[in-house]
Amino acid sequence: MSSLPRRVKSKTKTLTSEDYELPSFLNSSSESEEEEEWEPKSKKAKTSRLTKENKAKAKNVAASRSAVARKKVKKIAIKEEMDISLPLAPAEDTRMQLLKPKEEDTGTKPKTLNQKLEVPVKMEVNSFQGKSSERVEKPSTSVPVVGNQVKHEKSEDFAFDEPPFKKMKSTTCPEGKPAKILGGNKVKEEFEMNWDIVQALSEMTNVEPWVCSNLIHLFQEENTIPFIARYRKELINNLEADALREVQQALEELRTVAKKTHAMIQKLKKEGKLSGCLSTALLNCRTLEELEHVSAPYKTGSKGTKAQRAKQLGLEPAALSLLQNPMELNLFSYIRPNTKGLSTIQEVEAGVQHILADIFAKDRDTLDFIRKLCQQRYICIQSALAKVSSKSGNEKDIDKFQLYHEFSCNIKNIQHHQILAINRGENLKILTVKVNIPDGVKNEFCWWCVNERWRPKQFLKPELMRILRNSVEDAYKRLIYPLLCREFRSKLTSDAEKESVMMFGRNLRQLLLTSPVRGRTLMGVDPGYKHGCKLAIISPTSQILHTDVVYLHSGQGFREAEKIKKLLLQYNCSTVVIGNGTACRETEAYFADLIMKKYFAPLDVVYCIVSEAGASIYSVSPEASKEMPDLDPNLRSAVSIARRVQDPLAELVKIEPKHIGVGMYQHDVSQTLLKATLDSVVEECVSFVGVDINICSEILLRHIAGLNANRAKNIIEWREKNGPFINREQLKEVKGLGPKSFQQCAGFIRINQEYIKTFCSSKKTELGSHALLTKASAQGKKKTKPTPHTSQQPNPLDQTCIHPESYSIAMRFLSFIGGNANYVGKSDMQQKVNAVIQKEGLEDTAKRLNTTVHTLQLIIDGLTQPEGFDIRTDFDKPDFKRSIVCFEDLSVGTVLTGKVENATPFGVFVDIGVGKSGLIPVRNITEAKLSKVKKRRSLGLGPGERVEVKVLNVDIARLRITLDLIRVL
């Protein structure tokens, strides 16, 4: 038994290892076995050093110390006054607290501790003050406890490598009081790797590590992006939904790498191919490309690499000897005349060379050096017209890639759309693509390997030095250069796909959040030639009033005009919505001509063009058949076109997002990534707009955060069986909707109070009788047992964006300002809130209510927003027109207004009403020209935005229009 105990139990809590230093006698040349108390590392503690007698006593102590001495050590308590203390959280507090790193008084930063230590704790010390590297354990020296009180010093705040204080809401504490995360940024993953997932995620996304750590925890708890973005802002540093989506995708990539790595390790272990070095190399992989590079030689069914075949011949000891002990290496001893691969000295040298090349190509330091070297040099990607395609290819397809027939660009400067275009040309076998790494990189790399990284430990004979040089060159040319090319291409493609998918998401969001046109009767027109134009007239409440077919482009235009006029006058309809499909231009000209002649007088008719992408697919879908069972599929598309203007969000969610037509190169990106992103954007838009649960459709409910098809169906069935929802609490009664689902969806569901009041008064529900019972109880009558109808009390806060977990804070805030929940959204409420906030300030008010600023701001928004508030009112409405401009009428310098139709990485397409969209190149979109009102994450414009443009060039032969952005309207 060692006299120095490896574990000392203590009932007192310990400080972190940085707050203590070893007694100096333990750092002496002779190791001491005496058990002495550890001293705090502070100014006062330094003055109370152990005396020389204590040191002498420690050195002379016998190795066979009795158990009595050990017991004595356990009873040691620090009685001297210490000038530091650490605030300790209660053991039962399970909420999160993020702590900010703080420097000590000496001005030096404390060393990093990635994990907080619990009590009792085993603390390992590698070296303190001296060269001793023995792992030693400290006895507890935390602050002495008197009764249940711990002495605190308010002036000191200790935190080690942890992020700043943040407050997280939880079911136990919705107000957001602080609590600690034990372990700081450390996150326990299912598959452990040699790298920290928080740090790797932070490097990939450029998001602070503490935010990444919080997001990993939030995603592990199955929180949705809309919920996190709105109700957990203080934990994510107020990141937007797009940024959260990017972090989530990066996290999935890292977890995929970790999962595949461990699967590969298990496979190789089962096959008996796993070694310690290979296991380390696999666990170091951060990308799928690295994993493929390391594991490729060991895959089943492979013939094996040149290095593996050389190892099978027994040449591995020779290769290692060349690096470690070349003086004793004799390659001639490996010659076996009758063995293929060992019959001559040249074959032996080649085998050794292959083994060394394999070692060099898989070494982490070597790969890091070459990657860093490439970052400092000019690496370009080149494309050229393929010889095969130039002879036998389709001339039209070849012309599409004319810009890339002789193309070269630095990989640091190449645009995302150029990468996607090059990849498409390569897949069509029209282009050949290669990455060009200059020879200077190879020369510097080879010199570094021979003279520094792989320099032999002993003198090398000329013939062995030649083998070493050849091995380095072979490793670069045969293994490392192809790896670098694959990595560069993969990284460029991955970045281009991600950026394109994010842009598709932004385009989709802009379309979904187009401001609805309410209170109008609309005529939807699905244009066509042979089969005519389909018409549908819908009421302001989306009810189908009339459907018909007219033939405008077959010589019957004048006769059909009478029918159209009669329908418009009959239903008092003055707005025509035309789909942008086949015959759109001719149909637009037809209506524009009649409007200019005032044919529809006394009606002042206007028209607009709307995208009909996906309308035909929806018209034959089961959802459309269920919604419009008696209507012909051709007429359903006209109804869908009209409803896209009346309520774009409610109509577009019926269509699979990829069919809406959100951008170019849509089919060149990962379809899995595209679908996940677009579905997430739809969920975000529907959730942020909110739905009235008593009137919304089942399809719309599916896209609310926390809900799915089954839960939406159960909600509709509950509503049909029990009547409308009186308050949000009744959602808990729906089958399959548990606490987590309720938490995620409750804040995005609205309950119209006027509708509930009307329903309750007309039907004379049980709510009235319950109110009488409550009144009778309040007057002192016999107390009755609470009835199940308690939850059927309307709550005015249910019509706001305030989450139920914050209702108690909202009620305290109302009490603080002297307000009443029944006046939510009224002007009086706005005045009272403004008066208090101007007087007290937002931060002071939040502290008074014991909540966060973000939560308080959300409560204020919910209380002051008018009834029926819709965030889409801040977005652009469709562009209504009365006349048309021809392509031939355009001239350079003409100033026009138009609507953004689509955004791409290289520019923005604008519909200026001439039948062909014009392009504003991305170089012409500057920050000064964009609206200052809208908050933008990029300089891009989104679909639906109205802009003023100037014509820069008109190419009639190629039907191309180049525009310059003047301003955003």
C-alpha cells in the first residue's frame, strides 16, 4: 500500500484544480510520501507556506505508514482564512447555466478545464510548479461548512473556459433563472472521436462554441428550429432560423462521420485488420473524404494496395528500419529469387518505397502541412471542352457551356453557380475538369518531408536516401495529390450545394410570406391554347363561386369577352389572376387590351401574373380530390392560381416544396439536403405566421412545429367531435400530443377570442354554467369540487405569440403596468406599455420580473400587436397592372418597375412585364441600393420584392435583358 493515498474522500465540495498548487516539497527531486494539506493558490495562502520542519518530516516518514495516519489526513480541515470562495449550485438544480471566462487578479488566464468536477472527485495533476509528472490526487480543501451555510465572497467570480452567463427556460423554471451545465462545453456523444464535436462544429459554422454547445443540447431534446429561434433566443445569441439550420446540418454531417467511422472500426476489428495506428487514424477523420482515404485499402474484396502487398512479402520491417535504424539495414537480405516481388533488389526497393509512401500519405502531420501549404498558394480549377463531346455532342447543349470551354479560376474566388455549372457539364460529358496545383507546392513538400518530418535518425547511405526521396515523390503523386483534388472538388461542391439550397430556402420563404390579398373576389385564369383558358371565381373567404372554360386564342376572343364581362359584373370581381404557364403572354395581352379600352366599365379591373408551378401536380393529388371532389382537375388549377394571391401560404403548403420552383440548379444539388431544408422553411413560415386552430386546414396544421400528419389529423377529429378549442390547454387532451409536442406547437397556435365568444353565447355551452358555479363559490356559498370544465375558460393570451410557459410572467407584467388581459392589442395597452418601458427601461423591467430581455420583448410584442396581426403585412404584395410592354419597345436607358421572380448566386431575375425576365447581375446589387427597413442576412433580393430598374442591354437574338438596380420599392 502506498503511503500517498490515491483517493481522499471529503464531504466538502472542491474547487477546480487551477485554484490549488502543490506544496513545494512534492516538487523536490526526491518524491515525498507524506500526506499534507493542499494550499489555495491565492495571495494570502502563499504567505502561509509549509515550514522547513514540515518538509523534513515529510522526507523522513516511513513507507509503512499506519492506517491511523491515513484517517488523520481524511479529517484534515482547512481552518485558515481563505480569500477566495466559489459559489456552489444546489445539487438538485438541473437547469443550464453558461459561465463566462474570467481572468485572475494576476492578469493571467486560468488554464482550461473542459469539465467541472463533482464531489467527491478524483483530481489529476500532471505538473505543478516543478517537473514532477506523477499523477497526484488532492484532498478536498473547499470552504469550510458551518451548518448548512457556505462562506461566499461576492467580489470573486470563478469560471474556467466557459461561456458567459445565459438564462435558459425549462419546464421547471419558465422564467429563465440560471442553472449550471455540468461539464461546460463538453457534450456526450453516442460515438466518441479524437476531436471535440463542439469545437469542430464551431469551426465549421463560425458560431461561438457556447452557442454550439447549447444547440447540441437543444437538438438532442428534440426542440424544433422555429421554437428555438423564437423562444430560446438567449441561449443561441439571437441567431436566425437560417443559421440554426446550417448548424443543424453541420452537426448531422459530423455525426454521420462519427457513426460511419465506428462502423468501419467494428468491421475491421471483426476481420482482424484493425491495428492501433489504423484505429487512431480513423478516429482522427473529420470528413467522409478523409474516412474514405484511410479505410479504402482495407475494404473487403479489394485486391489490396501496393503497400499491403509489400507488407505481405515481409518488407515492412525494412521500411521502418530505413527511418529508425538505417545503419543496420541490408536490403539484399530480403531477396528471394523464386518469390515474385522479392526476386531482385529493384523489386525489394520498390516494395519498401510503396510502404513508406503509404505511411507518409496517412500521417496526420504530413497531411496538415500540405493542406496548409495549399492554402498559401494559387490553386485553380480548370475546365475544357471534352474531345468526345466536340465531335458527337448536341450543338445546343455544347453552346450552353460556352463560358466554360476554356475556363480557369482560383478555387478561393470561384462562384458557387460556376461550380454547379461545371459539375453539370462534366456529368453530361461535355466538359473535362481538373484541379491544378503548382509544382512549387510539390517541391517544398518533398523538401520538408525529407529534411524535417521524415528525416532519418541516423546517417543514410546514398542508395537509401534515393529510396526515401522516391517514396516522398511517389506518396505525393500517387496518393496525396489525388486526395487533395478530391478534397478540393468535394469542398467546392459541398459549399456550392449548401449555398444554393440556402438560397432556394430564402426564395421559398419570400414566396410563402407574400402578403395576402384579403377582402377581394378573385378570378383565376389558367391559360391555354387548344383546350382553352380555365376560369375560377372565388369569394373573399376562398369559396368557389363559379368555374368555366373560355377559348381566347382560337378566333373567338370577342365572343368570349362578353362572357368574361358578364361574370365579372355578376360577382363584382375586379381582380384577375393569370398563371404564368403556356399562353400566359397572349392571355395577358388580351386582358390588358380590354382593360385599356375600359371594356369592363364600371369595374376598374386590374390583373397580376402569378407562378403556377406545382398547380397541375396539386390538381390531380388526393388532397385536391378530397378538397374539391366534384371539380374537374383542369379547373382545380384555376382555383389554386386564384388562392395563391388570396392566401399564398395556405395554398403553397399543399404542394411539395421542390415543385414550387425556387431556383436554378435545383436538380444539381443533394435532393436529401434540398428536401430537408425546404420542409424546414415551410415549417418555419407556417409557425411564425401562426394558425387559427379552429378554422385552419389539416394540411396547414401538419407544418406547425411539433406536429405531423397524425397529430394534425387527431386535432381535426377532436375539433369535429368536441367543438372548437376554447384555450391552448385543451390541446393536451388530443391523442398523441404529449408534453413535448405541446411545448413545441403551443406558441404558434392562435385561438380567436371573438370567435370563441360568439360560439359560447350562441350555443350556451357549459362555460356559462361553470362561470355561475365560480361566482357562487366566490360569494361564500358551499364550496364545490373543481369540475373538469376548469380548462374551458378562455384565455386572451391564447391569441398572441406569447408561449404558455411565459403566461405567469405576462400576468405579472400586466399587473406591473396596471393593464388587463382583456385589452390585448388595444391602443390603451400600447400606451401603458410604452409609458412603463420609457420610465423603467427594458433591462430593468426584465430584472424586476426575474426574466430575460428576449422573453420580455416577446411578451410586449404579444400584448401590443393588434388583433389579427399578420407578419406577412411587412412583405410585398403582387404587382397589379393595367397595361403591357412589348420586348421590342425596350431600349437602353429605359427605367421600369418590376417584381423579383427568382434569385440565384449570380444575380436576380426580374419580371418587367415583357414576357421575358431581365437579369440584374450580382455586381449591380449593392448595400446602398437596398431598403434600409428590411433586415437582410445577404445582399440578395427575394421573390416578390418590387424594384425599380434601368435597362443596360437588350439582346433580341438571344432574348436576354441586362438590368441595373436603381432602388427597392
